[in-house]
Amino acid sequence: MFESIRSHRRWLMFFMLVLIFPSFVFFGIQGYNRFISSEGALATVDGIPVTQQEFDVAQRDRIERLRQQFGAEFDPKMLDNPEGRAAILDGVIVDRALAREVDQGNVMVTNDRLRQVLSGVPAFQEDNKFSLERYRAYIASQGMSEQQFEERVRADLRKQMLVQAVIGSAIVPKQVAERIDRVLLETREVRVLPVRAETYLPKVTVTDAQVTEFYQKHQKEFETPENIKVDYLVLSAETLGEKTAVSDADIAAYYEQNKGRYGTEEQRRASHILITPEGGDKEAARKKAEGILATLKANPNDFAKIAKEQSKDPGSAAQGGDLGYFGKGMMVKPFEDTVFRLKVGETSDVVETDFGFHIIRVTDIKPAHARPLAEVRAEIEKDLRTQRAQKRYAEAADQFTNLVYEQADSLQPAAEKLGLKISTLDNVTRSGAPAVPNQPQLLTPRVIEALFADDSLKNHHNTQAIEVAPNTMVAARVTDHRPAAIRPFDEVKGAIRQRLERQEATKLARSAGEEKLAELLKKPNDAGFSPVLTVSRRAPQGLPPNLVGEVLRTRADKLPTFVGAEVEGIGYLIANVASAKEAEAQAPAQREAERQAIERQVAAADEAAYAAGLRQRYKAKVLSPDFRRETDKSTGTEAKAASQ
């Protein structure tokens, strides 16, 4: 069971992220009332502060979800930048505002709806039916009670109802969709000439004073986050199983006791003729069956023909009475007893069951087959290890929990007592831990939260034993604590100088590019341009969006012409736009797919606008300059960014 929960772990993350959470809400508030103090608030929503602690919880949650989605390929440093932090805070703000909207609107989720959602999660099912045991195992692995988990799901379903009401109304008229489609698919024939920034680097001079000034004004960019070095201990049924001995005698005994599991039982194939009483007259039905039996004894080869003509079993009559192969326990007892008593080719006397009167013929027998011990040995050994590991884990879990608590100054006593290995991980931050190759993430958000508690940081005490997955517990302790600090100027001045030089070189490239563009517009020529590219909004051919926009905004009746755009990382690009071509007619199925894609885009725009409206309605304000960024509120850009 627990293996199934573990194998569905990624699906569970997807379930929590997509099926329950509104599509632009990535970050659950997760009990923000614990952090209600306004001291050090990063933002406010309806006058209620969003604190650093709440942001840290959201950041850890976001990283954990992305790690579950992308695995070892995901690098938490991708979010460790001003834009990433601002997006996470935006998500918390929007979630808070949506929660306020739900409360004021008295949106309700019935118990039936909650049961329907939870019972539909494959990881909570066994044999396509909801499994309470699997459900409880997953909740335990999250460190929540059933009530807490269900209230969290209920709260997020309430939010989803509001968002779905907005995005579900996105309808694009056919004419509009066709017009958008034509715009997206129209093409331009272009050639490109780059004016590269690196060409102008030798002409750039950056002074020491400029480097120092940039460092002083942008110190937040050079801050190393608070981080710790951690020792941790893992107790799991899997590791205990690896150390569990299984003897040849154990395997042989288990095989003898469970032979039925490692083979197939005897199967029999039979045909029958069923006569049912008409009007409740059983005696007449019996006499009719006996008459048919007498006919069969005189003409045994007519069994199938008579079954088609006389049998009242609609499922088998058309097949000459054939019921196929079946084993014991699949038929009613009088019928089964008769079948398993007859030999191949024998026909029974009249047999009475609750269905009526049967005449039965056995047509084939598949003997029982047992797989030899050598064939199933590895399977049995694995089963025995798993069973014994589960038992050992249940016994060791209490010892593990008590040892790390009672001897809080070291993990060594627990490691020695239970034969476990202490592992070490450095550069663990409040937002998460570095990934360990070929190993699941064991320092989960709950463990991180415990490690950054005062007792762990100041006294270097063990954390409590925390269940991070079914049959897996972790205890950890801080061995080194490094507060957040600004990297020394001497360490970063080289990178700052390169950055400023690149910025200045880009400015020179843009200026030179604009001059070149003006010359080409007066006196066209194609010297230095690339081969021809066919560009559309759907197929930009690797060109940057701002240049593609300039290319496709050119009117067809004004071609050929030249356009240009500044491009980060390159400098300036000039495009020779030679000709235009209208979009070709698409097949009906493709047009419908395009229309649906446009509707999804419209829904996303409606969703972003709704989020922006919520922020405005509940007077959301970002207080910390480190999390503030320029946004275009009139188009809902800020809210849209929160959804990405």
C-alpha cells in the first residue's frame, strides 16, 4: 500500500496544485494567523500583514512542488532572484485576497462535493475504489490530521469555484477567432543583421567609482541568504529491509504455505442448457429438461444445436451453451460441484439450481499449475523482507522518536542503537535544501521549518522525528548557522564591472544600430544580412518577441522595408522585411483546436484581470522595497505575473 502512495507522490502534488488550487494560486496561506504580527510585514491585504515567515512558508512550498514536478532537474536557485521572490509574494497576496472574497461571498462546499473530489484521486484508490487506509497514510505523511487536510481542501475548492466562474465564461465568437487566427498565422519573409554589443566593449570605460556606486545601491542583489549545515538521520522501512536477513529455509517454508499464490488453479470449460420454470411451474420445467436429456443421450452430438434452440440462458445459448473457462467459486454450488465431478466429454443428469434446471457437459480441463520455487524465489525474498521491515519499522519508530528527543545534543546515540548512518547537507536555506543525486528530498518543508526554529538554531538540538513519507522518518540538527550577509565588495566587483561594461556596450550597439537602420531606410542594401527566414507569431524562428512584433506590424503595402529592436544579450537587431503572405486556410479540426487555444488565452487574461481586481478591492500593498517591481496595473500584468 505504501509503495503505491510513494509511486503516486508526483500525481498527488499535481492534484494539490491543479485540481484543487485555483490556477493562479500557487501558494496556500497555511495558517497565516500564526504570523499575524505586523512587525517586518512585507505587504498588507485588507490591512492584514503578510509577514516574512508566511513568505518563507510559501517559498518552501513552491520549491517543494516544483521539485516534485521536475525532479532532480529543478534548481531552487531559479527562484532565488528579485523577480522570483516578487512572484512568490504576489501569489501569497492574491491567495489572501481570494480567501477574503470567498469569506465575504459565503461560498460553500458541500460534504458530498468534498467526498467526490477526494474519492477521485487515483493515489487514494485501491482496485479503483477509495481506500481509507491509503488516504490516511498520505495525510499522516503531510503531518496533518484528517480534519486539517479536509478543511484545507475545502478552502481551496471554495476559491476554485470563484475562479472557475470567471474563466468558465470565456467565449470567443467564431468571426473573432478566425480573425485572430489569420493574424497569428500571417507571415513575413525577413533577413536579419545583428549589431553586437561585444563589438563595442573595447570602447567602454567603467570607473572604480561607478562600480562602487552600483554595489552600494544594489546590495540586496549580493546578499547570501541565511543558511545552515545539517546532520540528519533517516529511519525507513526500505533501509531496514536491506539489512533484514532471509534464509533459504524461510523462503521454502513461505513457498509451501502460499503455493496458491504462485500458480493457477484448475480451470474447467463447460456448456449447459438451462430450462426455467414458466409461471412458476417447476415440475413442468423439470420434465422438459429430462426430455431434452433423453434426446441428448440418443444424439450426443446435438448438444450445441439443442442449446441454441431450447436454452433460456441469453448469455450462452447463442454460443451453443458454451460458458468458457472458470475456476472454483465462480458458479453456484450445485452447478460447480457437478462440473468438477465430470470428466471431459461427460454430460450430467438434470441439475437444479436457483436459476432453473441445467444439463451440463464438460468440454475441457486446464489442470492446476504451480510455478517452481526457483522461479519465484526472488519474489518471495522481496515479500519477506518487506513484511519483516514493516514490522521492524513499527518497533524502531518509537525508539527513534524517543532517542532523538531524550538525547537532543546528538544524533549519534540513535544512529548507533538502530544501525543508521548520519548524513550531512550544507547550504540549507529557509526556502529549501539542495537536491541530493539519486535520492528523494528528505528535508521537506516541515523539517526545514523545525531546523530554523530557535531551539535548533541557538541550542543545536535535534529536531523531533518527523514523518516525511509513509514508513520514513527524519530527525536533523544544525551543526553550523550562517546568518544572511552581503558578499564582500572585493568578491563581486569583477562581476559588477563586467555587467556595467555590457550595459554600456549595449547602449552603444543600440545607438549604432539605430543609425544603421536610418541609413538603410534611406538607401536600402542587403549586405551582411542572414539568409531568408519565414516568420509568424506562431513560428518566430528564434527571433526575439520584440523584433517579431516590429516585423509583423509592418503593413504589407509598405514592403520591402527595415525595422529594428534592442535585444538583451545581443545588442541591436535590424530586420529586412521583404514580403508578406496571408495565412493559408486550415482544416476544420485544426481551426477548432486553434479556437479552443484562443479561448484558453482569453480565460487566462480574464483570470489575470480578476486577480488584479481582487488586489485593488482589498487594497493590497507591497511594503518591502526588496519585493516591489514595476507593473502595468491597467492591463493586469501584476496579477498575471502572480499566476506564472
